[in-house]
Amino acid sequence: MSTILGTSLNGRYRLEARIGSGGMSTVYRAFDEILERQVAVKLMNREIASDSDQLERFRREARAVAQLSHPHVVGVIDAGEDDGRPYIVLEYVEGETLKERIRRQGRLPVTEAVAYAIEIARALGAAHSRHIVHRDVKPQNVLLDQEGSAKVTDFGIARTLEEDGLTADGRVLGTTDYVSPEQALGQHVTGQSDLYSLGVVLYEMVTGEVPFRGENQVAVAMKHVREEIPDVQTKRPEVSAALASIIETATAKRQDERYADDAELIADLEDVLAMETARSGSATGEVTSVLRTLPSHSQRRVPLRLRHPMVMILSLLAVLAIVGGAAVFLANRTHHGSGILPQAPPKAAPHQITLCTSCAHDYNPDALSGPKDQHPNEVGLAIDGNRNTAWTTETYYDNTLGKPGVGLYVDAKPGVAARSMLIDTATPGYSVVIYARRSPPKPNVFDTGPNGWVQVGGAPDVHPTQTIRLNTGVVPYRYYLVWITDLGNHNQVAVNEIALYT
């Protein structure tokens, strides 16, 4: 195979070094002699070039990836055939694979792992939007360039959802360390199968190891079918309940229990990245780049100095310049009067809003069966000023609500534009969204919009004492709802105390 080095495909792509190989093709670093740039060439192995099925599969990869134009997908530049052997020309990525990074470094920093997962999920989202399923998502197929950005490659077994094609049901493709249960069983594969594999990749990034090992690939595949993914927090206790929940949801055995699509997974990953970055107090490398791409509601959870470090540096320089200028000014006028500048008035401390003793109400509009009430006799304990008492939800024995949410709202009559909410809880780790409204809530309908509930804040991983900033503007909302959307690792959630502040 090495004798081919130095030759040019169709007089244009000079093969310089072999950088990878598989059963169907070999990948070379090559030089484009026309455009004078480095490229990667995937050349079909001669011994299988005569296999019509494999040939069509190879061509299908070129067609599939050629449809994609995304910063986190390795792009197709050209395709052709030389001496009966088809080839694909791809963008050349200088760097290492994600698998090599994990082998070299072990488990990755949590924020870095989540940032890479976001980039991979966005790449898969671009493919899925064109009805292309990758079918072999694994860290070996994620390239990390010199800037640290992740790029998904090797759509060699990808196919469109509309295509019955060459990979018939009953045949397992893909590396079984990351294979979804349905793919392991040879069943129909969808974009959710790729998201399962990404969940396993995220598990490996966080723990430094794949979840299952076995005597052979079939044994590993059957563990994906039959066994739950090991608890990531047992492997790495500092992982938050929110991130553990993402991995658990992405790798659920049943597809109807997984994320419905890429957008759902990406939204949760973005929230967790913001939370984990704020918790760690630092951001470097690719984490900083991904933070800049988060939606505004997620970015608000990240300190400004971590989102835009250059802005903070410039601001600091400006402050130093102002201080220096003021010092010069004062030095030059010490012979005129006292030279003492008036002090700025102290910033007003947050003011707690007084709530009446009967101003808390349980809220369960989405109850489909069972008791609709959620311990109404306890609601006053959430606003009694005593952190040792609590309102609790009903018990959900599978740790799953089975509905959009359940909660507790307070009546801040006649209305106030609250700036923050404090939640004390004995069961940290659950997720909440804070809503507000001006009109009385409807007991049987969770209505949103200008005349209903308006989202004003939230927290994906409530701490024992959690302050949540509220985006109310100047609107004097009367009702404020703590809407619990995920129980975390609990089967029952406690709210020991709620306090509103202006």
C-alpha cells in the first residue's frame, strides 16, 4: 500500500502520507497541486472496489456529506475515480481525534466535555435536518483541530432516512462500544440512535472510559440492549445532577424516553455548560468559544468576565486609566480646598417582598390521573421564614414526573417587579423554571403568553440555597410560579423556603 505514496490521483492530488485506514478505504494526507493546499483523500481499497454494494455505499458517503455545510462537519471538497478506484477529497484537519485526546488525557474537564458534546450535537443536527443519520458516532470519528474545535467525520455508513438502501434491517453497523440498542438489534435507526451514541461519547469524555466491556463486540452490543449505563456520578462524584440527567436521558433504552431531537439535547447541554462554567469560575480554550454561541437566556448564567474576557480586560484598563487620571487631577489641585471627592451613594440592598401567610398555592394543572393536589396543607411552610419546614411534591417512584411539570406559586398582591428569587431546599439537584403572570392562574390549564404565564428565570440544577435572577423588566407581576420540570435524582422534591426580592 505504501507504494502509492508520491503518486497523484488524476494528476491533481499527490498522496503524501497514510493517516488512517478501515475495511473499505484508506485515508491519506494529500496535496492539491492545483489549489496548493493540504487535503485528506479517502481512497477505496482496491480489493473491494469491484464489489458493487460497497462501491455504492462509498459513493453514498460522498453524496451524503456533500449536502452538509457546517463548521463542525468535515466537508467534502471533491470526488472522483482513478484507475477504477473511487476517492473522496475532504478538508484536512490538523490535530487529533477525540479518542486520542481521551487516551492521552483521561477524563476531560466537565466544561470541555459538554462544549464538545454541544458541537457534535450541532453537527448531527445539521445532518438530521437533511434526513441523514451518521450511524457510527464515536470519538474516533470526531477530529479536534488546532484551535480545539470539534468536527465530525466519516459518514461512511450514513444513509438517508428515505433510503431503504444497502444496509438492510438485521445487520448491525457501527462500533458496538457506542451502538444504540435498536441498531444492535438490527432494527430501524433514526437520529435518536445517533443521540444515544453521543450520550455514550459524553459519558466517556466525563469518566475516561466506555460504559460497557465484554469478551467480544457482540457481548458489548447486548449490554447496550439489556443493561443500564452505569451511574456517571458514581464514577465522578463532582458531575452535577443536571449533567447526569442529560446522559441518562440520551442513553435511555426506549426511544420514547430519549431526547426527541437534537434541539432538545442541545438546549439542555447549553444550560448545563453555562451552569458548570459559572460553578467552576473559569473557562478556557474551546469552552470560551462555545460560550459565545449560547442563546442569551443561557449566557446570562455565565459571569461576563467568562463570556467576554477581552471586554473585561479592556474595561479593567479603562478603569485603571480613569483611576490614574483622577489621581493626577487630585494631585494637581491639592492646594485648592480639601481635594476630597464626594462618595457615591451605597448600592441599595435587595429588599424582600412581604407575602401573606396564605399566599402560597400548590399547582398541578397537568395531572392526568391520581391526586391533583400537591400537599396543599403544606404550602404555607414554603413561606413561613423557617428553613427547617418544607412543602413537598407528591412522590414519584420512578423519579419521573410523567408530565411537563408541577409546582408552587405565590401571590405577591397587588403586584411587584421582582428582581430575584431565593429558593432553599433539602433536595438539591432538581430543575425549575420560574414563571410570572398578572391574572389569576387557571387551575386546569398551564397557559403561557402575554395573558398567561411568562418565563422570567430558571435553574437547571437547584442548589441547597439558590438565588435566581428574574427578568421581569418593570412589569408588576402578581403571581410567581416555581415550576419543577425535573426531579433530578429524587422521587420527591422539597421547597423549604421561597423569598422574592426587588
